[in-house]
Amino acid sequence: MSPIFRYALVRFALFAAALNADAAIAQSEPSRPVTNFSAPNLADQDDASATGRFLAELADRRLERSIVAWAEARLARTPSRDEQLSLVLAALRARRSLALDSAPESRDSLWDEATRRQAEYLANVPEPDQEAIRLDALCSELDRATLEARLAIARSSAPASRQSARTRLLAVLEQLDETLTRKPRVPDPSVAKKAPAKRVASDSRPSAVATQRLIERDIAWGWLSLATCSTDDQTLRQIAARRASDGFEHELTRSTTGDTRAAALLGRAMALACLPESPEANAAAQRAEAAVRDLPELVDRWLAWTLSRAGTTPTAALLEQARVRLAGDAVPHVDLALVEFDLMRSAAADCSRTEPIDPIQRKAFEAQLEVVLARFAVRYRPRWGQIAQVMAQRLRLISRLGERVAEDVNEAEVARAANDRPTAVAAYRRAISTAALEQRPDALFELRSQTGSVLIEAEQWDAAAAILLEAATNTSQARSAEAHLLACYALGRAADVSGQRAEWIAALDNHLTRFAEKPTALEAWWQRGQAALADEDWAVAIAALQHVPANHRRAGSVLEGLVVAYRKLLSGLADSADERGRVVADARVTLEPRLQSITEWGESETSAALFLAETSLQGTTPDYDTADRWLKRLESLPVPAASAMTSASAAERETRVATISRLRILALAGKGEIDAAQTRLTALNNRPEALLEVMAGLHALASARPEARAAIARLERDAALRLDATRDALAPTQRIELDRALAAACLAMGDRDAAILRYRRVIEAVPNDRPTQAVLAGLLADSSEVTLRNEAVTLYRKLESSETAGSIPWLEYRLAVCRTLARDDRPASRKLAQVTRLLYPKLGTPELAAAFVELATETPNPGPNPSAPAKKSPARK
């Protein structure tokens, strides 16, 4: 017999036996007609039997929510003690069933709610009844453990996962059994063969006795579930089967109704079948078959069990009987057995590695799966649909990867879902080895990709990159580019840690060569830009990021990177006006179309627009209109709600608003809208930094716009006077900057005396400020007062002494001394010029030589303003 079919048949037994949690109520009570029944009167406090019948009817109809609602309403009316226990246990079991039938993502919350309600019930029932509630809570844990074991079977997990599910189920069963029988746990098979200790009910009331009997049945079916889950652990299988058999045998001694006795016979037969060479097994099976023949629920169990005991491929008659039964009532365990049989056969044919996969066959297989899943969604409770989903996923893996590989992949996926990444990686690596031996290139690519993803989740960047690069060598795979890009990402994260980016950059360059036409190339360009930014290779960063379009998911990061790169590039070109102009023009061509295509702006877009406004105001030919347009756009952006801003983001926004206001003043002034600029200046806050920046900008603007120099200087003076009003609160360096700005503004407005006063203050504060001394000396030399001109001579001589004799700066200051002297003492001026020519005949430059020749000869009075140096130093740093 084929190993695939043998595998399928073994699975049948596992599904057929793990059914106790789904039908515990049905096993404990006879089947009842549910067409005519009514709820007991809530005012009737003593009709416990009527309450039990009504709850049983609701349970038969599987109306768990109605059970919970009705039982809790009845409990609120203070029922009798006997009825109270029945109501509490019915509500708890209904909540348990609701949790079992919920979606996996909501199951834990429902279990938590059931646990909370259980604690409330415990606080409100008498002490003798609390033990029954605690035992029922353990039954809830048994239900959960049984479902997990059933899912492990459906998933056909590797031994480690199956063992984990078995361990939990065994622990719950032993705790239940020990609590109920007051005896120690079973350590080995020899102890398990002993007759169970007599179970003594702590209460003789009907509700207490019924509760204990129901829990004992749960335990027996739980041991049977464990036995069928332990096919690869024969010792545990024998222990569990013997315990199940003893439990069902004990049930047979007290069963009084046909359905409970039949269920016990069936359970005992299934348990004995799990024991090797059991002489009682065949006889027990015949008795069970005769007993369950007229009970539909048990017929289904018997049918599923018989399918699993066939030993070979099920006979046509048996399969037909199962299919006929399936066409009637909802029988999920039979359905699962047939599904496994039919789909395993398809999967076995589909996973052949010696022939290429037939697309038609694969499509038919997927169609079968969809039909199965749709049927389970419509006919059965959600827990069965979940089992079917898990089974379908396993069968998909088998059809695509083969059974041996699929088992390890299942193990990996279970471990990955549990965040056990080391186990997941180890299972994936085993699957890779098997796939390599079986020569499955498609499977190898998928497995390496998945392993790389898990390693990335574990932040093992180097290992992830290595296996993903290996996966990407399979160029026949359509997703090779994606695997290679993920490897690049892993190398980038490794570079963040080590600081070594050479391997990352090499991999990116390789990707952009191999996969230039693939969609992944855009993401690779973005990564290449990030690598260049990290290396401070600004030009390369700009070139790489320009490849990423404005509608890409990285658009915000691209804008941010471009702005940083352009700013850094410009800061390194401070002395090259032509090159700065070229970079600014390139920035405008790159950034403006990106911003125009964006409707919702964020931080990156705001920074880019601010950068464009700033650069538009700089350079030899500022573009004030463009700057003002971007600044208007920035001012029109909605203000974020204060509740949505952190203290850091609020501070950043305040700084940006101040910068926009400052630049707007400069843009308006540059456009000639002086009144509007003045209004803005008046509204500007009095922060020293803001006013100093405005003054510096206006000073530069006045130099660029000589035709509006006086009007712009008035703005600069107004800003400076506002700051001067708080002079005592300024830092010493800020006072110096203030005096420089006021002096420059006054000079531009023609107020030379005020300018001289402010420049004197600067020199008092900074005695060695030679540029300011030169400007002040020039103003003093132009004065009509002899004393001021003499002071200019003194300043020029001081500046001259600070330079190397004969150098061009020294000759310029000497020429200024001679020209200033010529206004009051021409002989002294001529003599000094002649001595200078004699000592330094080259006289620096032709212009300087001609000036000294003119002063050294008999010439007319040079007239006013003879003292300005041939090359003035700038007025402000």
C-alpha cells in the first residue's frame, strides 16, 4: 500500500476519536425531540427537573447564547441550591462551546470572559458546590487541549509540535482524574493497568451526581483522544487507551439509557483497538456496531472509526456508505475522513517531482479545496471549519512540496506563529536539505525565501542575506528579484550595525544591473540613495533618489533625503557661485514637480518647500516671486491639533513658523512690497534669534537691491531698534550683532554719525575686529572734522601693523594712511608715499603703484574721500 494512503488512513482514526469536546452534552442525556418544548416559568423556584429538561433542549438545538442568557436570568431569581448548580454549569459549558466555535483571533478573549464568570460563580455558590465548578473549569481546559491536539493532527505537524499538544492534553487529563479520584498521577503503563480507584461523589444530590458522571465521561473521551494522538509514542498510547477503556467500562456498569450505553460501548471498542493484539477488540467492535446502529450521532462516529480500521484502502461499499451519510445530516468527522482520503490522493498525484506540474490538475485540486472549505463554512460549527482550513493548508503544501518537505514546513510555520524563530529556522533548514535531495528547485527557492524572512524577523541580518542571495541565484523564478531585494535590505540593516556598507552597495549595484527592468529596481534605487546618504556622498545620493518617482511608497523618504543631500552639497560650495547656481537649479527641477503632484503634505514635503523658498532667496539673482509662492503655500497648510502633537513636534512647528515668517519678510521686501514686509516685521515675535536673522537677511538683500537700499535699510533698522529695546536681556554676542546691524542700516540710510557710534561700540566689545575697524576708519576719513580724520589715520596705522610689510593688504592700508594725511598734511603724505616706493618698488599691483606715484609727486589736493582703501573689507562678517 502506498505510504500516502497509509498515512491518510492513520489520520482517519485521529479525527474520528477526538470528538468528546463537541458532544459532551449529547453524550450525557438521551436524544430528545425538540419540536415541542417551552421554558419553565422564571417565578417557579423549585422546578429543577423542568430547568434541566429545558437546558437540554437548548443544548440539543445548539443555542448556546440562549442557554447563557436564560440561565443567568434564572440565577438572578435566587433558585434552589440544586437548580443553581445546574444553571451555573450549563452557562459555563455554553460559554465554553461559544469559545470553541469562535474564530481563532477572538477565542482567547471569550475564554477569558468564561474564566471571569467562573470566578464570579465560585464566589456566589455554597462551598460544597464549588468543587464541581472547579472540575468543570478543568473540563474547559480539556476542551481547549483537545482542540489543539486535533489541529496538530490536521496540520500533521512534526513530532515536536505533536508532542507539545499531547503534553498539554495529558497534563489536563491527569489533573482532572487526580482531582476526581483523589489518587496520584499514573507514572507508567504498569500502574495504568490497575483498576481505577472508586470515585466517591461528595454530594448525593441529583445535580451533583449528574455533574460527576458527565465529567467522568469527558475524562474517558479525553483519554481516548490522547491515545489516538499518540501513534508515534506507543508507551503513552497504551497508557491512554487503557485509561479510556477503564473509564468506559465503568460507565457501562451504571448506564441506564440506550444512547449513553451505546456511546460507552463505542468508546471502549475504539480504546481497545488502540491496544496491540487486544483479544477483546473484535468482540467489542461487534457489540458497538450493534448498539449504535439506530443512533445517528454514534453511527457517524462508528463510520469514521470503521474507515480508519479498514487497514487498507477503504472498500467501495464503505466509501459509499460514508458518502450517503454525508449527504444527510451534518457529520463533520466523517466529512473530514473523506476529505483527507480524496484530497490526499490528489495531493499525492500533484506533488510528483519526476514530471512537471500539470496546471489543469493543480487547478482542479484547488477547486476541490475551495468546495470543501465552502461546505464546512456552511454546514458545520466554526471549529470544524478551522480544522478544515488547517488541513487544506497542509494538503496544499504536500501538493506543492511533497510530504516529507511539507512536514518540516508545517513545523516551521507552527513555530513561527508562536514566535519560536530558532525552531522555525531549524525546521526550514531541514526542509531545504530534503528538497535538495529530492531535486525540487521551486521548493528550494520558496523555502530559502521563507527562511530568510524568519531570519530577518529575528534580526539575524548576515544569515538572512546569505540565504536570500542563494535563493536569488535561481533566475528561472519570477520572484528572484524580490528575494534579492530582501537580501539587500538585510545587508543594509547589517551595515547599520557594523558601519561597513561596501557589501550592501555592491549588492545594490548588482541588483540594478540584473533586475533593472523589474519593479524592485525602484526600491533598490531608494536603498542606494540611503547608502550614499550614510556615506555622505551627496551627489550619488541625489542621482539615486531621482530615479524614484513621486508616486512611490518611499516618496516622503525620497524628498527628505534629497533635501538633506542638496543642503549638504550647497554648504560645501560656499565660495563657488556658479556651481551653487547649478545645484540650486537642479534642486528646483527635481523637487518642484514632486511637490506639485502631492495633495496631502507631511513633514518631508514641508521641509522640501522650505528648502526651495530658502534657495530662491539666495544666490546672485534671487527669485523673490518663487520664494513667496512657496512660503504662501506653507502658510496655508492646516495646523495640526494640539492634542496630536508631542512637545518635540510642537517645538519643531514653532521653529518652522518663525522661519517661514522671517523668509516671508525677505521675500516681500525683495519684491518691493515694503509696507507688507513692514506689517510682517511688526507682527514678528521679539525672539533675539529671529530678529537677528531678519536683520542679516535684510542686510544681504540691501546689497542685492541697490535701487531699494534705503527702504530695505529702514526695515533692518526697525528690526534692530526693536531688539535694542531689550538690549540688557541680550547675550554679549547678540549685542555685538545688533550693533553691527544698526550701524549697517544707518549707513545705508545715510546716517553716518549713528553708524560711527554703533561701529565704535562693536570695536569696544571686540578690539581686534579688523573688518569693523577698516569700515570705521573709512567713515572717519570721510569726516569733515580734523580730529576724526586723525583718528582714522591711527586706525589705519594699527591695521597696517597687523599685516606683513610689503604685502598687498599692508600696501592698501599704507595707501589709505597717505590719502587721509593728504587732506591735512600733503608734504607728510608725499614723503610717506616716496619712502614706500623706495622700500617696496613693486608696490603690489599696477593699481596700487599708480596710486603711490600720484601721491609721491606734486599733485593737486586729492579732494574729499581720499582715504578709502583700494579694496575694502566687508562691513559685516
